[in-house]
Amino acid sequence: MPRILVNGYGTIGKRIAWAIKRSSDLELYGVVKTRPDYSAHLAHKNGIDIYVPSNEYIKSFEEHGISVKGVLEEALRKVDLVVDATPAKTGAMYKQLYTKYGVKAVFQGGEKHDIVDVSFNSLCNYDEAIGKNYVRVVSCNTTGLLRIICSLHRELGVRRVRAFIVRRGADPKEIKRGPINSIVLDPPTLPSHHGVDVKTVIPWLDITTAAVVIPTTLMHTHYLVIEVEDKANRSRVIEILENTPRILLVDSDKLGVKSTSELVEIARDTSRPRNDYFELLVWAQTITVNGREIVLVQSIHQEAIVVPENIDAIRAMLRLEEDKWKSIEKTDRELGVQHGWLL
């Protein structure tokens, strides 16, 4: 069974490690930490082997009662693949080490496209990642955009996308990020980087995006205008989304919800792990179709949406599964990812 090391055990890394442990065809070899914080204590308590970047980190872990299995380079000699979940732009530095030991690596959306062979989304370009050495799972916002675009393109053909993105200011645990009392243009010019990032996966698309950051920690939300090749109607669009993996339709009228905080409360009440949504959440009542133009609003749980894509990327790179639909089905079944309607 392939042995997978997770370098970085923060918001994304700990979720990917959890997902690897849930995957019947993968083995979590260990995780790499730089600080003996609460997540290191929990990993140690749960029997996960902890590695550190180099020997000088060992003393601080031991002083906090956390035993260290070894250093990163020792682990790289024994694993088949590394999932790099280190802070943005750190992975590019680590790539030199992965290359030295001939270890394949999955990077996250905070890294640049030019350090990898392929930027990846399961629904859009799974086949391009098969057998590759370095793959980048695009960011949470880009993942959400690609899921909706590629699902509609497969059935209707997408010509053009215009998107306005309302970004959360920080993840719930982050205490040094903002804004606190402002709406910030991100960036103050057009386009935002999100559309550019989409084109690293589907370069043929005509897409422009704009974004703002607001004072919330609960999800991103997108307003999309999508022009398609074939005329459609609302029922057809809903049917497509109902049958697409990793997309959940939210019936506001039925559930009596209209906010991201209520979505999180539903996650709590249904005992989702960490209150996570691996799925893209599309607000059904916002879906409007006028000829070839589709308008809708969708929300993205930034802490979790990229996790299934990381597992699929591992399978493609290691040639564990060369059929994307089989990999998606297996990942979703083992992680509990749903599609159709939320409740």
C-alpha cells in the first residue's frame, strides 16, 4: 500500500491526513510539524507519527512531551508521495528536497502553477494528472468555480463566465488576520487571480473574476453568470447539478436558511466531521436561466472543499486508479461526500 507523508498539519493538512486514514488504498506514514502546538498533541495522542523539518526542532517537541519519529529527510527515503500542505509559497522551497529523493508531491493552491506538471481538479482534468510527479490542487475558490463550470460544460458547453467572489477574511482559528470592519477589494484591479487560476486547469475558458474580502470566517460565496453553448432551462440545470458528484443544492424555502452560518449549524446538527462541507453548495432558489445564460449563487467551505481532490490526485499520480469516475466514487464513499440535495 502506498505510504503518504503530509508535510504541514494545519487547516488543510490535518483534514488531508484524516482523509488518507479513511482511504482503504492509502497509508498515512506520518505528518511533518514545526511547532509542538495543540494539533501536534492531538496527532501524537491519536497515534500519528510526527516528523520535523530538521534536528533542531526535536528538543522543543520533547520538552512538550511529544515524541518525534524522525526528520523530514528520513521520511522522504521511505514514502511514495508527499502531500505538501505547508503555508503558501513554502512548498516551492520544499520541492527541491522532494526532487532530491525522487518523491512525488501534491501541492496546494497557494503555490504557483509553474512549479508543477499539472494544476488539478477531479471533474475537469483527472486524466492529465495520471503518472505525473508534481500536481497542484487549486485553491478552494478555484475548486468551487471549476466544479460548477466543468459539470455544466460536460452537458451544455460553457462559453464564458463572469464571477463576483465574496471571500471570508480568515479561517475560524486565525486570530491575526482581517479585515475586522471593512470590505476590501481583493485586488483593487480587475481581474482577480481566481479566473487566472481557473485557466491553469481549463485554459480555453473566457472567464473574468472580481473579489472582495469581508469580516467573516464562514465560507466564501460566489455570484456567477455563465454563458453556455446550448439553450437550457432551469429544470435541466438543476438535473445536471443533482447528478454531479460533490455538488449539493440548498433549498432555502424548504430548509428556511439563507446564510452561511445556518449552513454551518446544519453541519453541526448532522454531525459532519469538523462541521465540514467537502461539497460545493449551490443555492437552488438563485438558479435563473435565460436562454444561454445561467445565473446562480454558490458557497464554499474553504477549510474542506479541496480535500477530496487531494485524494484523487494521489490516486492519479500513483496510477492506483486511471478512471476518474471510479476514483471520485471511491473517494466520496470513503469520506462520506454527498451530492444531490442538502437534507
